[in-house]
Amino acid sequence: MRLTKHAHACVEISTDDGHVLIDPGVYAPKAAELIAETDAILLTHEHPDHVHAEAILAALAARPGLRVWGPAAVVGEWVARFPAQVVAVAPGDAFGAGGLDVTVHGGLHAVIHPDLPRFVNVGYLVDGRIYHPGDSYEAPGVGVEVLLVPVSGPWARFGDAADLVRAVAPARAIQIHDAMLSEIGIASATRFLSAGALVKVDVEHLAPGESVEI
């Protein structure tokens, strides 16, 4: 299994049997290109840094073979326009996407501020191995081999990221949601989330476009 971390929260997962693209948002410069090249897209929630709506809708119209899954808050109106291509999902669902098995977890976006509503946010476990939580520090409650860990945002805290790693206890962890960090910030996140007193595994940093074999 190959995992490619694109800019911010956009992640590509591929095996000999299939391929999915998760959260191609507007912060990813190559989002439109990645969307054009995939047949299966998973969306965690409605924020544009996770959903390049214009590019996805254009691709749906141009390519009948493209399939998109996401919570109803994201894809509700798209289902009516592309009923054979778009599926609304919720925690507890399981399905096949791009030749890979996917289960849905989570439920709510992390708290940004008590005065703001919490958005619907789902996480995806792909092939029983790699978990993408979207914008949430909620543990999925299932075994995870590789955990993707958000490290920046108006709602993000390194301490909460460490607690997620501790709760999930993955064999491997990789940073996502890092577009708001400078080089100093990335170095700080990597240092704070290195194996030691707080977490048992390094939360690795990958540059945009960098791939690892899982």
C-alpha cells in the first residue's frame, strides 16, 4: 500500500487493487489535477480546504465513472444531480471505493469556539489500515495501523494531537492539515510529537507529494 501526502489534508492511498483520494481541497495546488486522475473521492466535511467543490463537480459532469462519498452536509445537493455517482455517508457505514474497503467513523468537527456550531465530520478507515480523521481528534474506536494526525488550524492543539495518537495507539503516524504552519511550526510539531514522553511513535512529517510504503 502506498500513501501519498499532498498539500494540507489531501491524501492519496493506492494498492495493486485500487485507489482513493481523500479531501482534495482548495489549499492543495494540484487538487484539480488529482481529482481529474482518480475514480474515487472521499470527503470528510464541508470546509473548502478539504473540498474543491468546483473541480469535483466539473469532474463529475465530465466523467460518469467518477464516484464521490461524503456526509450529506457536503454532498446532499450533489446526490440529486449525480445520483449514480455520489453517495452520502454517515458513521457506521461500510462500502467499497476505488477497489478498497472503507468504513466510516467520527461524527463531529473539533470545537473551533464554544460560540460556533460544530460541523458534521466523518473519518475514514481505508482497507482496515489507514485512518483519516478529517478535522477531528475523536478516536475511531477500532484498530488502526497508520493514523493521519492534524497538526494545525484554528481548532488544533499539539496536546490534542498527542492525545489522539495515544488513544488510537497506531504502529505509525503521519502529520496532515499542516498548511497553516511555517517551517518553524512544522519543526515544532515534529519535535513535540516525536516518540518520547507523550507518544510512543514519531508523528512523521511528509512534504507535499511525498509517498511512503505502508
